Amino acid sequence: MRTVIKNVIVVTMNEAREIFSPGYLLFEHDTIIAAGPMKELTEEILAGASQIDGKQGILMPGMVNLHTHMGMIPFRGLGDDCKDRLRVFLIPMENKAMDEEMVYLSTRYAAGEMLLSGVTSVLDMYYYEEEAARAMDEMGIRGIAGQTVMDEGACDFSDPYEAISYGERLIKKYHSHPRISACIAPHGTSTCSSEVLKAAYSIDSSYEVPFTLHTAEMDYEMDFFEKEYSMTPAEYLDSIGVLGKDTLAAHCIHMTGKDLDLFKERGARVAHCIGSNTKAAKGVAPVTEMLKRNIPVGLGTDGPASGNTLDILTQMKLCADFHKNETKDRSAFPAEIIVSLATIEGARAMGLHLVTGSLEPGKQADLVLIETQSANMFPVYDPYSALVYSANPSNVEAVFVAGECLVKDKKLVKTDLDGLRNQLFQKMKGTDFQKHMGKTE
Ligand SMILES: [Zn+2]
């Protein structure tokens, strides 16, 4: 089936950064066939195609959320203003209440929330990831299910090596799936032993899937590596041989110039989570320095217990605000660069840049239509500026993943949000976890 979306501002994010205004895009089944200016939209192109009038909206590539924890929707808003909620609060509650069904229902809800905001690709990192992969597949989103591993064990496996074997089975299971894949995602640099990190890295790199972990995020992580090894976390990862082209490090707030040079040399990539980092008062990652070195960087929301919302439009705005403020330069981080981090560069960091991230013939039809009829979207002089500084998730009109329409008229097509919410809420009510809801200690 052929579909034409016409009368839109097409923001391609191709190499030449072409914009067609007004323009059209043609896709057939799951693949983009053509994009160009409206004046080149001939009868021949239109023949036999269903037509969507984009009403001068902005058609952009589906956004990429490079780092999140989809199973954590039940924890959103808990302990938001606590000093340390991870160890005193989240991990104990996870051990008490998290199970396969909760991960499945939470991941379905999170996928729905992301699709409604224009995210079409996501790298998830959590427990019971077979359930997360199943949920993402059913919801139609493109995703990588990262099975988290920790030395001390977690709600799914008490032994990290069992979690690694489970992760490898999952990688094999989804190896030839068109949208879903899997990886092993160690929790962090200081929560996994070097043996565990090396075992996970060797499996991930042999399947060429991301080896992703929290890196250079926490003050205590920095102190630990300084005290134990006189190294930074990045130097430590390199010293044990797990810093390579498949390494995708989340956060990277506390990075020295030498760390960044190491990342560049090894081809490692970064998931920048500006909203989560600044909300937790941890600092602003040196992204200007990363981009100067051509280190692949994309944007992540972090989990709903950290960054609260899972949309990338919010992260784009925060990215502009904080980096301009940090550099005291109003012209720093122009909107075009930020849109590239949210799309093609995010796809590159995820290893999917040949598949998605730009609107070009041959790529997957992962598309987002942002309407420009709402009060906040008029006028549009520069579509990059409109996307970064004006747009919010309520402007997302339609979303396609691999050519399948998953959001239409601002509503989910395959399922409805009320249903997803009710199912998850019933499950939350049925757990011990309910007792702790709303309490911060
Ligand atoms: Zn995280």
C-alpha cells in the first residue's frame, strides 16, 4: 500500500539537511519511497496512493529515546524531592513489588506514552526484559530491550550470570525481528564487577548490539574509582577492555578531556539525559566537547522515576536551555543541532542510523506529524526553532512506525490510553507496593 502525506514542511534530517516547504513524502508498506517539494508531486506519484493532508504541519523523523526504564511507570513522582531515593526507596520497592506482569503492563503504558509524543525508537534498560520486548512488539514501537544486570542481584535474578544468560537468550530470540532487538545492559560502572562487565561486553559486541550502562553519573561513583583505582569511570572501562564501538554510556556528566578523547578513539557513544541530570542536581554533561570530537550523542529521558516524562520534545528544550546557560552563549546549541540529536544522531548512537532517524528513500517510514494549528505553533519561520522552542507533545498529530499508523488525531490507534492505564493501575493496586505509594520514606 502506498501513502502520500502532502502539504507539510518536510524536515528530512538527511546529510544535506534538506527541508521541503511545502513538501510531500511517499511511502510504500514500511519504506520511504520519495520526499520532495509539493511542485514535484505529480499525478504519477499520487496514482493509487492514499492521501493524507498534513495541513501545513511539520513532518519529521520519529524521535529516538536513547535511555529509559519503561518498567518504572508505577514509580513516577515518588520521592521526587528526596536526596537519595535510589537505594533507600526505589531498589527496595522494586525488590518487593516488581514482577513480570508489572514490567509488561508498565512497558505497554510507557510505549503508548512515547508514541503519543512522537518517539518511535527506544532503548529500554530494565528487568524481565522478555516481557518488555513482548510489550514493545505488541505496541508497534521500534525498540531494543536491554536486560539489566547487577552484582547484588535484582528483582528478577539473584545471580548476575543468570541475568546474562537470560539476556543472551533474548538477543537470539529477537535476532531477526524487523523492529525489536535485545542487549545486555549492565546497571553501571560500580554496581557490576569487572568480570560481569567483561562477560556482558563480550556477548553484546559479538552480536553487535549496544553494551549500555550508567557511566560517570554519580558523585559516589567518581569517588569510588578515584579511591580504588586512581582512575575515572571512563578510564576504568577502557582498562578492562569494555570501551568500544558498541559501548553506549548513559549520562557521562563527569568527564575529563582525556575521557572524551578515549571515547573518540574507541568509537564509544553517549546517551545524554539532560532532564534527569539537572532535576537530580548532578550537573550538565560536556556535550559541546563531545560534539567537537564527533562522538555520537543522542537524547534520553531516563526512567519515569528520574525524568518523569518520556518525551523527547521536552528534552530538546531543556537541552537548549541548559547548554546555552552553561556556556553563557545565546547562539550555542542551535535548534538544528538539537533536532539532529533527537533524530539521526540518536539513531546513530543506537546503531540504527541506516534504518531510521531521517526521511530518505529506502529508510523505514518512522514519521511524526506535528500540527501547527495550535496556539503555540503560530507562526513557523524556522521549523527547527518551532520544534525545539515552541512544540510540546500535545502537538503530535500522527505517528507511523515502519509505515504503520500508530497515532492518529492525537490518539493511539491499536489500543487506547485509558485501557493501558486501567490495566496497570489494577496491577499496582493488587501489590504490596500500593502501601508505599505516595510515601517518601
Ligand atoms: Zn537510567
